[in-house]
Amino acid sequence: MADTKQKRWWLAAGLVMLALSGYFSARLFGDDRRLFLPNTTSHGHHQIELACDTCHTPFAGVKQEACNQCHGEELAAVNDSHPRKKFEDPRNADRLTVLDARYCVTCHVEHQPERTLAMGVTQPVDFCFNCHAEIAKDRPSHKNYAFDGCAASGCHNFHDNTALYEDFLVKHLNEPATLARPAVAKRDLKPWIKLVSPNSYQRTLTRADADAPGAMAPKHLDEWVGSAHARAGVNCRDCHAPAQVDGARAAWQDKPGAAACNSCHEREQQGFQAGRHGMRLAQKLSPMRPELARQPMQPDAHGRELGCSSCHGAHAVNVRRAAVESCVECHDDQHSKAYADSPHARLWRAEQAGHGAAGSGVSCATCHLPRELHRDVDLKGIRVQHNQNANLRPNEKMIRGVCMHCHGLGFSIDALADPALIQRNFTGRPAAHVESLDLAATRLKQPRKPKP
Amino acid sequence: MRKLKTVTRTVVPLVILASVAACSGGKPAGSITPQQLTDSLHTVLSTDRAVYTKLIVNRLQNEEKIIKATEHWKEEKTLVLPAQMFRAGAEMVRDKGATFSYSLLSTWPINKQNAPKTEAEKTGLDYIVANKGKNYYTEETLGGKKYFTAVYPDPAVAPACVTCHNDHKDSPKKDFKLGDTMGGVVIRVPMGS
């Protein structure tokens, strides 16, 4: 009797184990792995938190390549102040025992919201002390500074110091708040388009030229006729039924998707997928939607999917609309709401109306999707950086590529160090003053006597 | 029988001794010592840098005066400084997976991160400054690994070296002369298996 009872218990336990492993396996290998997601992920990665394999290599933790695949190029481009190779010299072996700065994950751990600070840093805020404890010897001006203020001061960043290094400060010491001839760079896409598509820009296409088969929605035709695509010679089939490698045209698609844009706008597409707007697409997840964001978004925008046409409009491909109106259709945070009444917006409206100087207007895109010099073998020109995150945090990254086109260095540093001013979208003057330029000027004036 | 015994008792031990003696040398014939390796590396490194300093930097900057070598060469579209060229090589060599490493250090560094840190570096740099023309060799353990460490004097081979360091805001020493030992090249080779 006891024997049968035992057997029944074993059978029951076995069935429960089977059920549980079945359930967990289904979850693990299925689409929804939320069950295995420990804690809240950081602002930087929450959009792709369910694509575990992006960061995690099975049975090998988070490899350095996982970080580099998205962040490596950017760090190299800004001449990272603390690159891995600096720490690989054996003479730094003792420093590595305190803080192994060869690996991103030493300071940027995910799934630990309780110790995640600004910039996704999971080390205590005075980590600089570990290697730079002797700084007062070299810089007497720093004698009374606390060790937890290095990065928050607006003077130093761990990775990107392109706008903050001493010689740069010295070069831009006495600049006015606003430069004599403030101007945003002009976009220069033509050379690249002509390279990809030699027949482009021959003549502006008219209504009669439209080569869509069958009836077209009048709205689409009207939008296309006045657009940059019509001026460049991009016809309906170029996006809806593009030419294949073998020369034949693909079948007509009513909604071609982002692949259609890639043939001419690959650089922009790459930038888009590197930032917060398109990073889900880069990981083959569904497109980003406003309701998934952690920022305040317009309730009306819920359900909209982010792609090229959501900002640019599929037929009008209007870049001016993409510079402001498209943004505020979704973004509903304090900074975005304050834009309309800001001095930057007034300049933008003036330029659009025709009474402001060319390049004097400042839209959302001016700062967040900046115009950068791009080089490609023989070509060199200004294109729009579609990675809105590239210069966002820490915000000193914005100084050289954006602010200094119109403002002096000192003013820019002060403005970006004032969170309240940022919330008001730069209406008013900076409340704080960052001392970095003053310190640089002082050292410049010091007599150059040799030490005994 | 007895003869065989005698032979065995004399020849076999001799053979064993001979092979032990041959093996205890440690290395097969033709291999090089750590010091030979670091000396060879130093010859190449210092020569390449001297060539760059004399034939490129000194000629174009100080003689022809058509381009300068500056610290922020990428931004200013100028020539790379010899010390930076040297360091870039050290980093690139590591990327290629070399087991040896080298660095340029000084008792009077412009960038304080290039001051001597380990005991071997400090002793070595003092030694080469006090004993002009001599090298310093030692062994040290860093991060649990054993290294053969060599410190070679780094003299001012061109006027460009001296003028730039003497005029630099961050240089602790401003009276270098041509031929002075300005710092040292430290080359490390891992030892043991």
C-alpha cells in the first residue's frame, strides 16, 4: 500500500516538473521572454530589453563586442579619453584590480536599477578617485574640489572630451555669447545621390511624368509633385517597384517600407537605427511606438509606428516638417512644449517666413539631428545625423557640432550645465557659470619659470 | 659479462649526464635571451622614431617651415608628434596581439600619466639619467605575471625635441639641451610559461 502511494507521489512530482519545464521552455524559446527579464532596464536599452541575444552570448556573459557593435564606432570617432588600449599596458595592472576599465560592463551594468546613475553608470560617482587621487599635485586649482564632482561639473567627461580639453578651451577663450555670424551648415546631399543614381537631377518631374500603374490617390500625387524627390527625378516606381540587381523591376508594393529609402539614404538609415528612434529595427524587433517610450508622449500619437515616413511623409518628403512639426506630434515633454515660445523657435519661424537670414533658424533637428561633415572615399559633404542620441548625453557632446555654430564656447558650456534653462528650451540666460575656461586662462598666464 | 657491466656503469651515466647537461641549458641552440629581444626591439623603435623626428618633423617644421607637429594633430591637420607616433605604435602592436609591450616614460613628463609608476620604472629611469649611455635591466611581477623589464635612455636627438618640451606649459623641466636624456623607453617581455 505504502509502495503505491510513494509511486503516486513520484508520478505527481514528475508531471509537475514536466509541466514546469514545458512552460519555461516555451517562454524561453518563444517571442515573449519577459518572464526572464530581471528588474527594470536602463533608459538606454529598455527598447531592446527583450532581444537578450544582442548583449548576452549564451554561457559567456556579456562580451565586449556586444557593446562595440553599437557603441564602438562612436567612441573611436570622439577620440575616447579612456579607450581600452590605455589599460592594456602591464604597467596599469594594479589599477585594473580596483576598476577593470578594459570592459564596458565594469561601469555599465544592466538590470540593476537600484545602482544605475546618470549615463547608465553603475559605479559610485567618485570612481575617478581610483586613478586620479593625486590630481591636486598637478592642478593646485583642484585642491578643494570634491571627487564626486568631476563628471557633473561640465568640465570633464570619461569618454568624450572633444569640447572640453584644455587646449580647446584656450583656443576659444574670449568668445561672445552669440557669434557675429551665426549660421547652421547647409545640407549637401546631391553629390552622394548623383553617385548612387547618375540619372538624378536631370529635370524636375511633373504630374504627367508620374509612372504609377493605375489610379493614384490625388493627395499622394499632389504631395509628390512639389517634393524634393520630384526635383531629383525620383518617380513612383523608384520606391514602389525599385530596379533589382538584374535590371528588372520588383513587383509593385503599395507600402514599400524603409528598404525603399536605403538605396539613396543608407547613411541616414544607419544613423536612424543607431538611435532611440530606430534601435528596435536594428535588432529586428517591431518598430518603436510612442507608448513604449519612457518619455512623456502625446496620447494622440499612441499606436504610430516610427519609420522614415512617420517624420518625413512618404510622398511630400518634407524636411522642414520633419524638423519641428513631426517631433511635437509625438514628444510631449517640458523641453519640447517650451520650444514654441523659445528664441530658437522665433528664429526658425522668421527664417521659414523669409525674413530671417538663411541658416539662422533653429529647429528641433538643428540640435538633435545635427548637420555633420561626412566623408566617403572621394566625397565630402554635409549630411544630417539621424542618430538623435549621438550628441544627447552627456550634453557637452552637443557643443562642437551644434552650439558653437552660433554661440561662444563659454556660453555654450554654461547653458548646457543649467537643467532649468534646458527645461525652458533656452529661454533666458544660464544661471550657473562653469569655471573651466577661467582655470585654463589662469594657467595660460602663469609665468613659465623652470621648477627648481 | 664483467666488461658489459663496466661499460654499462660508465657509459650509461655519462650519457645521462651529457643529455642532462645539454637539456639544462634551458633553450635549444639558436634561441635568444630576453635581453637580446628587448635590445633588438629598442634598436628598431628608437631608429624608426629618430628617422621620423629628423627626416620628417625637424625638416618640415624647423627647416622648411611648411607644417608643424602639434599635440592635437588630427584637429589641426598637422604632423603627429614623435612621442605620439611612438605611443600609437605601442597601442597598435598590442592590437596585433604582441606579447611584448613598450612605453615612453619620464621623470619630467608633460602628461603625468607617463611618470614612472612601478618600482622598476622609478629605479630604471633614475639609473639611466645618472649613468649616461647605460641601460637598466630587471625583472618584475605585475598583475601576477612575471616580466623582464628593460629601460633604455631616450635622448634629445633633434632640436625639435628640446624646444617643444622647454616651451610646453605642462613640462616640469624647461632647460633640456640637445643630447640630454629626457626620459626612458621601457620594454617588457613576459617571462616563463
